[in-house]
Amino acid sequence: MKVLVPVKRVIDYNVKVRVRADGTGVDLANVKMSMNPFDEIAVEEAIRLKEAGKADEVIAVSIGVKQAQETLRTALAMGADRAILVVASEDVHQDIEPLAVAKILAGVVKEEAPGLVLCGKQAIDNDMNATGQMLAALLGWSQATFASELSVEGDTATVTREVDGGLQAIKVRMPAVVTVDLRMNEPRYASLPNIMKAKKKPLEEKAPADYGVDVTPRLAVVKTTEPAARKAGVMAKSVEELVDMLKGAGVV
Amino acid sequence: MAILLIAEVTDGQLGLDATAKAVSAVKSLGEVHVLCAGARAQEAGQQAATIQGVAKVLVAEDPALGHRLAEPTAALIVGLASGYSHVAAPATTDAKNVLPRVAALLDVMVISDVTGVIDADTFERPIYAGNAIQTVKSSDKVKVLTIRTAGFDAAPTGASALVEAVSGAQDAGLSQWVEDKVAKSGRPELTSAPVVVSGGRGIGSKENFAVVEALADKLGAAVGASRAAVDAGYAPNDWQVGQTGKVVAPNLYVALGISGAIQHLAGMKDSKFIVAINKDAEAPIFQVADFGLVADLFEAVPALTEKL
Ligand SMILES: Cc1cc2nc3c(=O)[nH]c(=O)nc-3n(C[C@H](O)[C@H](O)[C@H](O)COP(=O)(O)OP(=O)(O)OC[C@H]3O[C@@H](n4cnc5c(N)ncnc54)[C@H](O)[C@@H]3O)c2cc1C
Ligand SMILES: Nc1ncnc2c1ncn2[C@@H]1O[C@H](COP(=O)(O)O)[C@@H](O)[C@H]1O
């Protein structure tokens, strides 16, 4: 079985995001970019499936700017076998929407015929939480979202999902799309020898037109603004004072 | 045109608060029709009909809709969607599971976590863990949106809308429910509680969470946690507040032993009043707290619980 892992290049989660003064978006020039944290977990899980003999090939795919090569090289250094880069934009500020990403991924799936697509649950830049579900819809496949545990047996996958009420376990028929949540595993670091080896692994370049997909956004960004800031508060010197302050403010 | 609002229905029970808040969010867009779907949904439908601003309730009862599995639920919604300008739902994990699937089947984008409705095509939503607010205008024929309910007031009840049965669930047998692991608690529900007390890594162990829970019980509060506390096994996953957990905006949020990472703030910084106790005076949580106390929580929290 092949496992396909879509990985997105996003602003590093430790970077403090700055909204551009002219309201056209957030500043991404000279900012540290990394693989979306959820996608690292998905890559890790795919590699573990391969190590357990349940998968024979792990293919990482990224859609975006040319620089997403680096993200794919990271996936290859972690242990993915090969990579596909779909160059869909030249501007780092142009985000490709989940619907277009899902359509391109559906095209990749038709060519590669994986038994499993392991996506992240959400990209930490647009916070959409949509691509995996959309891909499953376009393919007519089953979906298991927000997964914290995955076990593959024959043509079914048993998935534990993190939901509002706690945990839900479901069985899905494969091929399936699974979106991974944070507690599924601890992704490994790529070792130096593996980083070197990754440079020689195949990385194929494609364009949206190869899959017949139009990436024109459906949602036009009217403006991007800073959220309302909270004003600095008051420090209490003791528990007694805090109790008085709380009572004084009428919150307890 | 009318709005198809998917109600939150769990095991036959209506999530009244989430649904009523979503009604408030969308009612300016047109007539609101609420869909209650499930293996049992009749009672939920009757209750949804009492929400003011709801013109009609559609009840879809079918065993295939039992555990809100994405595939049959999305098929049902797509079958009902024609004639509606908007398909919306409160941004629960159920809706986030199902609505993107619905949107793709309709060949439209989904607009996730809407915090503001500007007009029929234009919506506000947070991006980058709430560090920026984006206003987007949709050119799609149908708008599919999930509503982040924390910022909307629940529509009052007391109405009695028409309730109508619908069918159309198709189960292709793609997925199958196995079990729910749900911890029952007598405490208020996290996303609707007026007071939330949360603990972080500073709590140190599952046993120590009793300190958090004692204060919560004193305040009649729900209990929340940071991701670090959940990852460490101190608290269950459904207590997590933040970018990838629940979003809360209670009247009072108390953060204990939580540093205040942006991903945590994303889930609670719209609370009306924030109180933080942390032994580190430099902890970023103090930058958003209305009242702060630099102290060892194991001394301060029991004392606070006692004095309140
Ligand atoms: C993609 C992604 C998504 C994430 N999503 C979320 C999310 O949804 N929610 C979330 O919370 N986090 C999330 N995180 C994690 C987040 O970045 C932080 O790691 C996490 O919030 C830290 O939790 P914490 O504040 O409990 O722990 P820490 O940062 O370790 O802070 C512990 C605090 O406790 C204090 N403390 C220790 N002992 C005591 C004591 N005895 N008395 C008083 N104070 C004490 C310390 O001074 C410290 O400030 C996410 C991270 C990533 C990468
Ligand atoms: N441009 C992209 N390239 C590759 N994978 C993506 C891209 N956008 C989204 N994904 C995948 O879809 C998941 C969810 O993203 P989103 O729906 O944008 O929140 C991510 O964690 C990735 O696995």
C-alpha cells in the first residue's frame, strides 16, 4: 500500500505573526517557515506504517510556492520515499484554498492510487480544517478526522478521534482519508545522514494544470486586521488582595 | 433565500446553547431552517423549534445518521441544500467533520470558524491562531460556514416553529461507529459555562488537578486545560482550550499554571475577565490577564478556594 501525505509550508508556530499595516495580509517576508506541525505528525505516522510493514511507499506532496521544496526535503529526511511539488503560486502571500488543494490532491491520488491519505487536521496559517474532508468528498472515500490513534488491518482502519465530548472510535473502509491530531505521535527529528540522503531522493515538479485544476480563490480577502488587544491588568500582592479585587470587580 | 442551519444533536440531545448562538449569527441573512439529524432527533427537533428566529425545523431520523458519521450526514445535507443560500452550523467537531465534505460535494469553499457576519457574502474569521482577523467575500453560489459561537449571544427560546420530517440518508457503508469514550461530569459544559477554571503543565499531575477542580466547583465552573496538561495525561482531551481545542469566552476565565502560549490564548482571550496565577512573573498570560497573582499555585489556589 502507498501512503500519500500532503504537507504544507507554513509560518513556524513559534513566530509572532505581524499583520501588515496596509491590511493586505500578514508579513511573510524573512519569516521562519516550517512544515505544518500536524503534517509532521502525519509524516511520522506514515513512516511508522512503513516500518511496521503495513505500507510500502510514503509519498509527500506539497502545493504552493517553489520554496515548499524545503518542506518536502524535510519529509524526505524524516523517511518519506519520494515527493511531489505542485507549484501553484509564485507569491508567498498567495494561499491556495483547501478546495483547490483537495482537487489537486484528488488528481495525485488518481495517478498514484494510494490506500491511505494522511493529512494534518488543520493548517496553522489559515486554520481552515477542511482539506482532508474535501478530498474524501471528491474521491467518494471514507474519512476519519482528528485522529489520535490509527491502526490498519487489511482493508479497514480503526481510528480514535478527538471530539468535543471526548473520544470516538470508528472503523473506516480503505482507501480512506485520515486527518491527524496532535496526540497521535511524537515526530522524529531527521538525522544528519538522513538529511544528506534526502537530497538524492526523487522530487517531481508539477503544475495545477497537469491535474486540470483552476486554483482561482473562491474567497476574496477583503482585508486582514489585528484582533482587538487586551489592556494590561492589575497584579495582586496576595491571595487576600486577589479575593478583594475579584469581589470588587463583581466577577465572583 | 433561506438558511439551512445544522443543529448540534448528540445522542438525540440538542446542543441548545450552540445551536441558539448559531441562530443569532445567521438570522440577519434570511429565514432560518434548522436541521436536526440523528438516529433519534424528534425531541431535539421539538426543542429547536422553540428557538426564536427559527422559521422551520427539519427532522431527519435514521439509524444511518446515528453517530453523526460524516459520509451519510453529508449526503443528507447535500440532498437538502438546493434552495438554500447558506448552509451553516456551530463550529463543533461534528460540524468541522461534516461541513467541509458538504462544501466539496457542492463545489464551494467552506468558511470555517466565522466570528462575524458582515453581509450575505462577507464574513470575518480568525487566522494564525487568532493573531489576525480576515474578512473574506465569497463568490460561491452557496455559502457553507461554521460559526464560532463564543462571540454570539444565544437566541432566546419561547417560540414554536413548524416541525417537519425529512428523509434522504444514504449509507454507503464507508464507515462504522465502534464506541464513544465520554467522561460524564456533573460540571457545566466547557463552551457554554459562564466561568471556566483551567490548569496547565504547572499542575504537575493528574492527581493535582483536584486543586483546579476544587476551585471550579466552588465557582460552579467548567474545567479546562492547556495542551501541555492534556498531552501529559493530567486532563482528558475534551478539556483542551486553544487553537486546536475548544474556544471559550466565559465571563470569567481562571488560568492556573498556564504560561499563555499564543495557541492557548487563541481559545480564551475573548473571555470577558481573565485571572491568572503563575509563579513566573514574566509569564505571557499576565499580558492578557485583568488580574494576576505571582505565586505558587499549590499554596494560592487552595487559599483562594477557601476564601471565596
Ligand atoms: C500546532 C499547535 C497547536 C497547539 N494547540 C494548542 C491548544 O489548542 N491549546 C493549548 O493550550 N496549547 C496548544 N499548543 C501548545 C502551546 O504552544 C504550549 O506548548 C502550551 O499551551 C503550553 O501549556 P502550558 O502553559 O500548560 O505549559 P508551559 O508553557 O510549560 O507552562 C507552565 C506554566 O506553569 C507555571 N508553573 C509551574 N509550576 C507552577 C506552580 N507550582 N505554581 C504556579 N505556576 C507554576 C510555569 O511558570 C509556566 O508558566 C499548540 C502547539 C502547537 C504547535
Ligand atoms: N498547500 C498545501 N499543500 C499540501 N498539503 C496541504 C496544503 N494545504 C492543506 N494541506 C493539507 O491539509 C491539511 C489541512 O489543511 P487546512 O484544511 O488548510 O486546514 C494540512 O495539515 C495538510 O496536510
